[in-house]
Amino acid sequence: MSNNDEKPRDASPEEDVLGDTSVLVSREVPAGVDRRGFLIRSAVGGAAAVLTGCSVSDADRTAKAVATTPAQAPAASAPPLSADLNVVKKGQGPVLTTVDEFYKVGPGPSSSHTIGPMRITYDFYQRAAKLPADTLAKATKLQVNLFGSLSATGKGHGTERAALAGLIGKEPATVDPLFLDSLRDKPDQVFPVKLGNKSIDVSLKDVIYDATKGDFKHPNTMTVKLLAGNDVLLEQEYYSVGGGFIEWKGYEPPKKNAPKYPFRLMKELRGHADTNKTTIAKIMMANETSISGKSEAEVNAFLDKIANAMIATVKSGLSMSEDDVLPGPIKLHSKAATVYKRAMDDKFQSDRGIGVLSAFALAASEENGRGHLVITAPTGGSAGVMPALVYALSEVRKVPREKIREGLLAAAGVGYLCKHHATLSAAEGGCQAEIGVASSMAAALTATAYDAPSQVVENAAESALEHHLGMTCDPVAGYVQVPCIERCAFGAVKAWTAYAIASNEIASRHRVDFYATVAALAETAKDMNSKYKETSEAGLAQSVTLC
Ligand code: SF4
């Protein structure tokens, strides 16, 4: 644990635009006040209470409280889950995801509807290019068919443009968003795709919005075919399973090295940290290097790239004109710059804190709505949440980069566990799986950046996720704008609130463990009416009238 004197929050709270609420937040549980009362007092400061500027660190306060509080009986464990539940099947074996698979840079507005489909068609393009020359000589056409949610809301997400871009050999991390804009502005453009000696012309007409309902293996299903007239030379069925991750029929996960500290549950991850007297972030780093074979320096370089890209999206969003209107039929005015400017004029520092944090999230999320490059953390729709916290901690609080890297690692651990046991896909689980997971990750990031003990990191992540359970996905007109953009701001503020509560409550008394909430996420996802899973058939998508 670092020296508390190094903590940015201890310095110059008066100058901190994110607010000084130290007078509002209890340092200790007052005598005669019950836990609920204490939590309410802690929560009064809300999101702004996070950056208290108090002279005693959260780590010290929590450690002291834990040490002086009688041990509590452990919480009753969650009821056993049936072996045939998806949550159980998916959760077997240790987590093997790595940061470069998880944090992906790509064009908005949706990791499952833009980055995933672009990766899919790019994958097919590479497979087709390897076919024998005599097979390729017969080819006449490439065709993409979109099904399920990809078909229902793909138009609003620009799925056909992303699919076409992948087919002509463009990758999400390096595609110029202006190229995708040009496909929108000039939809009749035709592009030659070179496959061996053969050249096949493709256009948006080759991407077909097919059946929205059917017996699909995943709600985000698509097929890609190479045809010779009516004959199929190569066909592959793919699934965009959330967060830009893709699978295909017969998919086998790649073989990976064993993690140094295997875990499939948060309590195991935390157990490794506590047993080894280290942090969740350090355990995550050890696993990253053992699974991927990369050095710590390489992992850190990647994390810096992600942190810089997150900061860039916030800056870019804040720099947009206050009169900017986002693409699509909603004609939604950008508001990040206006909210930021006006929040900075707020009389109370706490109001300023909530306002500017919201503005940071709005800025990155509006960039996503524009189809500009964003970072999946864990998805495009939720791409405003983590950048808001990274920007606030890094650019406003001046938290050292090393702590931001550690925060990104801990946040990734939270995201991996949600993916492992539940889902990151709104088409599978509604918005709780996107903004909920993003908020949970951001709470872990914040706690880690402030050197909170591992139990506080878990509690903060749990709390943020818990208070998104049941949240549905109902984007108006199929565009990732309403409610998505403001929802990112709420996800960021809730992350901060979760950290505020977790770092001020008595950590050992936190009643709900992280796995219980992830299991609830998975079960709620299973039970949620499919109308609320990225189909735009219900909720706000139905009640909001566009003129
Ligand atoms: S409502 Fe939530 S899950 Fe649905 S598109 Fe918007 S941000 Fe994504």
C-alpha cells in the first residue's frame, strides 16, 4: 500500500472541482447510530462525497474500522444453482481473459453491433483469402445476413457499415471513423475485395437485414457467405456475444497458459490478494503475464494506451460544439460541453463534482453516439462510464499513472467475472449487463486507485452492480443515444457513490458478496422479457415519440 501522503485526495480540496464534502461524510460510525443510519449519512454526500479531501485516507479509516469491529458471522451463502443453468456452465474453470481481449478500441456506437460485426466480417475475409485459387476463381459474390437483435436495431447502430468495412479488410482499432461516416453519407459506394487473384465488388446492398426472430444460438447472430452464383463456396455462422467478443459455430476457445493465481470467483481473487499480502491489481498483473506470456512492461504499455484513449474520448467529446447534433432521427443535441461549462459555475463544490463527472461521461458517450473511436469497458453503449472515472482521477485529481493502471486491472477483473458467470451483452441481459457492469468496474477502478483494501474493492464493485440489477435496454429508434448517453453519466456517478459507501462503511459488515450479485445479474438476464434486450420493442423505445 502506498504512503497516504501521496494521495491526491489529501491535497488542496479547495481547488478540487470534483468537490469537497468532507464536512458531510462521517469519519467513524457515531455511537448509537446504526449501520443503516451510517450508510445514509455516508451516502448523503452521494457521488460527490467520494473526493472528500479528508486528512485520513479511506484505507486507514476502513482498516481501523475493520480492526476495531467485532467479527460478524459470515453471510449465508447463495442457494446452490442448478447445473443446467447457463450461469453455472459458463462459470466453470478459471478466468482466462486478458486485458487486450477485453479493452478494445473501435468505432461506436455498440461493441456488439459495430465492433463485433466488423471483427466477424474481417475474420471471414481472412478465411476466404486462404481458399485454394481454383475455388476463389469461381467466386462471384460476398453476402452478409444479420439476424435477431443485429437485424432489429442494426440500422441505428450502423451495423451494415461496420460489417461492410470488415469485409473490405478494415479493423476496428484502426478504421477511420470518417470512412464509416462516408458510407452513411454515400451509401451506394462499391468497393473491390481482393481474394487471391479474384476481385469481388461489395456494397451495403450485400449486407442483408434478415429475420429478427427465430431459433438463433445467440440474439446477435450473423452469417457470411462466399458465393459462386447460387452455390456456396464458404459459409460461416457467427455470434457477436457482447463487448466486441465474437464466436462462431464450432468455436473452441484458444488454448492459453495457466494463470499464476487461478480464480473463478471474486472471493478466490481476493483470497489470493489477501494471502499474498498484496492487491487485487497485482494478482491480476501476475495472471496477465502468465496467461499471455507478455512482460509487465508490455501489459503496462497496453494499459497506458487504453487510459490515454479513454482520456482522449472525454477531451474530444468536451471539445465538440454546444450546437452539435448527433446522427440519426432523434436529432439529439450534444450536451457534454454545456453541462461541463455550467457545472463549473455551480455555487457548491459538491454540485460541481457531480456535474463535471457527469459531463465527462456524457462527453465519451456522445463520441460513441457519433460513431467515433471508443473503448469497450465493457461495451460501446457503456463507453462513457470508465473514461469518466479515468479522466476525473487522472486529469483532475492527478492520481499517478501507476494507480490508474492498477485500477484498470482491478476493473478488468470485475468485468471478466461478469462475463464468466453472466453476460456483457444487452441482447442477452439488458442494460444491467452493460452500464451495470461498467459502473461496477469503475467502482473497482476508483477504490483501487485510492489504495482501498481488497474487501473495499469488492464491496464497491458489488454495490455498483447491485443497483443496476434489472435495468432494461430500450434504445429509442435503435440508436445508442437515449437513454444510453445520460445512462453513462448515471453509471459513473453510481460508481462513485458505491466507492463512497464502500470506503466509509465497515467493510466486513457488507452483507452481499460480489458473486451473489453476479448470479442475480445472470438470473435476471435469463428472466428478462426479450422485448427489453436491445430490440427497441418496449420501454422508452416505444413511449418516446419522435417528431
Ligand atoms: S440502453 Fe443500455 S444496453 Fe441498451 S443500447 Fe443503451 S447503453 Fe446499451
